[in-house]
Amino acid sequence: MILGGLPFLQLDRTGVALLGAIALVGIGAVSPEAAVQALHLPTLILLFAFMVLSAQLRLGGFYAVVTRRLATLPLKPPLLLGALILGVAALSAVFSNDIVCLAVAPVLIDACRRRDLDPMPYLLALACAANIGSAVTLIGNPQNMLISATLRLSFGSYAREAIVPVLLGLLATWGIIVGQVRGRWIVPQAAGEAIPIRRAEEELPAFNPWQSAKGLAVAVALLGVFLFTPWPREVAALVGAGVLLTCRRLHSRHMLGLVDWELLVLFIGLFVVNHAFQHTGLATDAISGLAAAGVPLDQPVPLFAATVLLSNLVSNMPAVMLLLHTATHPQAGAILALASTLAGNLLLVGSIANLIVADAAARHGLRIDGRTHARVGIPVTLATLTIGAGWIGGWLALGTL
């Protein structure tokens, strides 16, 4: 997982996780029945259901039309950047941050070029805002879904805890990017003409008001269920996905084709491997050893630091799986969710959303490499983690009064 693949083999992290699970079953360390029982179905169901919801909105052209309207606002470039950051963060809080980046990036590049704006600061803002905004709810990203389903956190209580550090983090992101641009928002005409423009209209579905309205109605209904009813979130989300799949216009084949099956396979492999690892006792011994050395992971500060470190070593999902069983403190869920999500902006490979934006940029003649991303990602991550740690520390202090 640290390497991102196996040398000399065409495997990514998903392939590594799946191969690990297959190896464990193959050598008899985990029986097929135990492997199935290791899967956390509420998380998988919730993740699948929201992928279907995002597919509905993507096929309905909702993401594209929102991006175009944001990008054509009669605002000066710094204010336009702020509007983009808030808009992307709001979308990512309810829908998958990865899907938001996938749908928004090509439209954003096209819109920036129409206005002779340099797309680079806006693309970096897109990636950072999608990650930060997804931290404000328990459905904004996969690791938050896992934390929510495992610890059964209150949807409303978590949002109240996370909203302030997320908003401050978005403000810090805007300030950092504006400070780095230093007024150089406009692309020189010669440079702009040298890059071929690929029309986003050729890549994305046309806007369909009815299909978009259906997706938004289901999303609003689900938020209401999560906030005001005891109905299990995964069941409610699955029912919502079923409603959307029952459609006369959008074929289920097209909607299911937009489901990120690779991410679901990654989860399945990690659940099996993590189950086997926990039964070795190595994790318990390591936690006991750290506690004896004065680093108790069941306490807020060590848990926060361990989450940030592991999220950048093995990515945030495996990190959360490894640390979930130490989440006994009342604030452990919020710490895991905020720290693992905000840490994803540090490196280009730290978040799938970052890679999606970089890939979209490459297809349009722009290059976002590790160094380019780090110039924004490192200060943004340090600022947001500092804000998050300070806010959680304030909650802890109030709790002791």
C-alpha cells in the first residue's frame, strides 16, 4: 500500500488489497465464510448508493451546468476563486468528492480558457476544496462513511463539530492560493492560443432539468432522514438509489457504469486483510507498546498525529481501518474523520480527488505534477490541520469544564 503497487507488476492499490485478500483465503488464514463476515456491509451499501446518486446527477448534466454558471459569474478572478471553492465544497459535502472533481474539472478548464484565465489555480482549488468540503459531513467521502457506519455517530452532531474548521480551512485555502498567484490570473494571449481547447460540451451530458431535479430531491430527502429519523442510513440510501434506478430515460446500465466498482473492490480487500491483521494480535501489541512509551492512541492528540501520519503512508482508508478499533474517546470519530480527510491534500497521491484533477488537466494540455501540487497542498494541509487540531482542542477543553 505504501508503494502504491508491486514492482514489475501492473497493480495499483486496489489490486494490492485484492491480491492480499486472495492470498489470505488461498493459504487458509481466512476462510471464505470469515472473509464474507469481515465485510462491513453498511459502509459498502452506503458508498454504493451515493455512487448511484452521483451518477444520476452526472448523467443529468447537473455538475456541468453548476460549474458553467459558477465560472461565468461576473466576478473578479480572486472572488471567482472564492465562489468556486464554496460551490465545490458544498457539492462534496453531500456527494462524492471524487465524482465532483471528475465532473467539474473539464468544464472548469474550458470556462477558464474562455475568460483567458489561467486554469491552474482554479484546478488546485478544486482538488483542495473537494477534500476539505467532504469533511463536513459523514457522507462526504468513503472514510467518513466507514467511521459513521462503524461508530454510529450522530449526523447532525458531527456536522456541528466540523462546520467551523471546514469553513476556516476553505478560507485559508483561498488566501494561500490568492497569495501565491500574486495577481497573475490572466494567461498571455500567445500562450493561450498555443494550447488546444477541448470543449467540455463534447465530453459531458447535456443538462436535463428533470433528471437533475430527481437526483437533488432524493439527496434532500436522504439528508432529512439522516438528520431527523432513526432509519438506518445505509437502508435509506439504498432505497433512494433504487428509486433513481427505476427510470424511463436513464438506462441502469449507464448509471451502474459510473459506479466506482474499483473503489468498492478496494474496500472489500481491505476489510478482509484488516480482519486477518487484527486477529494476529500485532495491532494490539503495537498499541500497548506505544501506550507504554507514552503514546496512547486512544487519546486525542496521539490519535490525531497517527491518523495524519498513516493517511500519508498508506492512504486515508487503510489508515482509518487500522485505527478504528482505538476510537474509544468521545471525540475519536471527529478526530479520525477530520484528520484523515484534511491530510489528503498534503501530497498529489494522498487523495483520489487530486489524481482525478491532475488526469483531467493532462487531457487538456496542462501538467499538475507532485511539485506543482505541493506548493499549494503542503501549506493548505498544514493550515487546515492546525485549524482542525485547535478546534478539536477547544471542544475537548469545553468538555472538561
